[in-house]
Amino acid sequence: MTEDACFPVLSLIYFLLLDRPQPICPIEGRSGSNLPEQIPLRTLQFKRGLLHELRKGNATTEQIRLHNLVQQLPQAIIIGVRKGGTRALLEMLNLHPAVVKASQEVHFFDNDPNYAKGIEWYRGKMPFSHPHQITIEKSPAYFITEEVPERIFKMNSSIKLLLIVREPTTRAVSDYTQVLEGKERKNKTYYKFEKLAIDPNTCEVNTKYKAVRTSIYTKHLEKWLKYFPVEQFHIVDGDRLITDPLPELQLVEQFLNLPPRISQFNLYFNATRGFYCLRFNIVFNKCLAGSKGRIHPDVDPSVVTKLRKFFHPFNQKFYQIIGRTFNWP
């Protein structure tokens, strides 16, 4: 039994922005004016195995045609933020039978050589799915890369955009921890977080440090709002996704116009791992990779305080833009 199970759902309804330019690339099923034909459950259950064969490269062209499977451009993208919980969000959304995920980060819109390969190259990186499922990909670098909002807009001006965020200082330390671990694997030394986050000449927060800049969410979001209205974004609370994921996932289901399918049955807390794992059915469970949930190094409390004070006004502006507040210091 694979994780790409599918069940009948209603098609997504996309709201076209009449006052904005039309995208360059046509997207299938944009109007959503007619409800899709319901798909027999037995047929979809068979396709679970077929989708697995497709991933292994064993399915034939005839099988693909007979079972009406396609590679769709994504109807929703998790645009970031790095170390906000993008992988966890993608895997949890994949619990929904109407969702199919791109397993790898494609880096199409933020990578010039990839982008130059064209939209059909991008489509070829998407998983096979039934036309009435939605495809989701995630590439966290999208959120902070200058060219990405315009490029995504040109593909599909009405696309749904998911952004998962954590408390900015915690996110910056997590970002540092991942880089530190990579350095240690290569037996390389690395500066302490405090030395990178604080400018030694001014003793103020070092805004040139990428981990700090990435956590200034409002600065990046403002660039996206030049192309997309705030209604096309859904902000996920990454801290809550760790401790109580179901309510956050239910909000995403609503945003994507999906019928509610993810339940508490699909999520169980693994005390050994220290976070929630996924239950697709009575026989197939999945936990995130062991690299998730790294232990953060201790950081000087005065530096934490300085960073939180620095991020505070940016957080307040972020709350105003998105219409939601978080329990951040």
C-alpha cells in the first residue's frame, strides 16, 4: 500500500484575478465551473499500486493512458520558509487522498538554469496523479528569492501559496544548526551562532547574516504581495504544527477547498522521536527523517533577547498583513 492513495473529491475552484495580467502558461482546470465526475473507489484503490509502479519507472504508456493519469503543474506551492517545517507540512498534507506531492524539492523558480529548461521540464518533475487530485511541491528558497514571485505569477496567477513560519529567533537558530551539522560532517569548524548573529563592531543584530534576514518575514512577503493578493496565501503556524498538528492541517484543507479527510487517526505522537508521525492506514506508518528535530545548541540568553527585540516590530507588521497573530515573544 503506498502513500499516494486517492479518493473522489470535488475539483478545486480557483478565483481568477480580473485586474491582473493573465499568466503566460495556461493551467489545466482553472475555471472549475463544472463538478468533476466521481471516480469509482475500486478504480482508485487499484491506482495506488499503479502510481507506485510509475515512480519505479515500471508502468507502461498504455497503463498511464488507460487509467487517465497525468503529470499536472502544481495547484499549490509551499514557498517557505526554510526551517519552518516545510517537509513536515508537505508529508502531512499528503495524508489527504486528494493530494499528491512532489517528493523532491524541484527548485525550478529559484534556479536560473532550471528555469531556462522551461515549464514542460517542470511538469516532468511532478508526480503522476488523477486529474481531480491536486499536486503540491515545496521549495523553501522560493520565499526569499527575488525573481520567484513574478515567475510563479506568469505560470499561474491564481495559484494557492502556503507559507509555514516559526518564531523568528527559533527559526534562525534552527537554520544555523543545520549548517553547523553539515560542517561537522565534513570535519570543518564553524563560528558560534552568537558571533554570526551579532555584529562585533556595532554589537547590534547582524542583518547581513542570512539566517537573520530570512526570519524577517514581512520584508519577503511584501515582495510577493506585488503579484498576489494576501487572500492567495495561507500562513501555517510551524510551532503549532509540531505540538498540535491537526488544527493547522484542517485550516489548510479549508484553504485548498478540500473536503475534510485528515483526522487524529492519521497522526500519532512518537515519544522516542519527540514529534508526530503519520498513519496512512492500519498497516502503513511513516515518520520524518531522523535529521528532523535536531537539538539546538545553547545560545547566550542576552543574544536571544536582543534578537527577539529586533524581530518584534517586523512581527507586528507581519501580523497586520496576514490577519493572524502568533504567540511569539
